[in-house]
Amino acid sequence: MMETDYWLAPLHFIVHALATLATGAVMLRLILQLVRADYYNPICQFLVKTTQPVLRPMRRMIPSVGRFDTASLVLMLLLQIAAVAVLLSLQGMSLPSPAAIGVLAVMRSLELAIDLYVGVIIGSAVISWVAPHSHSPLASLLYSLSEPLLQPARRCCRPSAAWTSPPSPC
């Protein structure tokens, strides 16, 4: 049993990493469409070119709802469902009901979205400290992703005029 665990651990890691990368790419493309990021950004172009071969046929069957790309959402959930099923079977566990696998897939997708946005906000903060006026593709992409989330917080937590004015001399 010990030897099979030895070989299954790297396989588990590889399947998890590939599923996370694929799901993250589709999720990032979906979010970039929602925030209307610059399509000509080289990073956006890379994401479009890598996800387009799978999404193109899916879009013929699954229509978009307004600006929301439902084909990307379905692909993201299908990737997570497959990953959950493969990872559970690699661990030697019996597969639960399809509804339970679906719930696990949705939870993993939400976890990935939270991790993605934590990374985006940290990356935006680091770039604002290191190169505050940078016009690199990564900086503009991070700004496009973080701005819809941070703008309401900035409006809500803006310091009042009394805090920003210098003290008057006595």
C-alpha cells in the first residue's frame, strides 16, 4: 500500500495543478470579459488564444446571457467536476452522488475565485508600491481586475476633509 501511495501523490498533484490552471484560465477569461478589460493586452490575447479552441464549439450550443458568457461558466464547472471525480478516485474513495460532486466543484470554483482575487489585490498593491505609474501589460491587467472591487471600498472609506487638511498653525 505504501508504494502505491508513493506513486499516487505526484499524480494527484499533477491532476490538481492542471485542473487549477485550466479552470483558472477560463475563470480569468470570464472575469476579464465582465470587467471589460483591454482585449489588446498581450495577457488577455494569450488567455483568449488558449481557451478559444474549447469555448468556440461550446458557444454554438450554449448562448450567452447578456454580457455573461455562460459557455465559460459551464466549461469551468465541467473542468472542476472532472477534477473532483478524478482526484476522489485517485484517493481510492467511492464517488459520491452527482449532486455532491457538483457542490464540490462549485465550492472549488469559489475557492479559486477568492484565491485569484486575493492574488490580484496583493499584486496591485505591490505594483503600486514598486512602480506606481507603470504601464506594463500586467499592471494594466491587475488594475482592470481590481478596480471594480476596490472602487466601492474607496468610495465608502474615503477619509473626510478634516483628516486630509493640514493642521492650522496656532
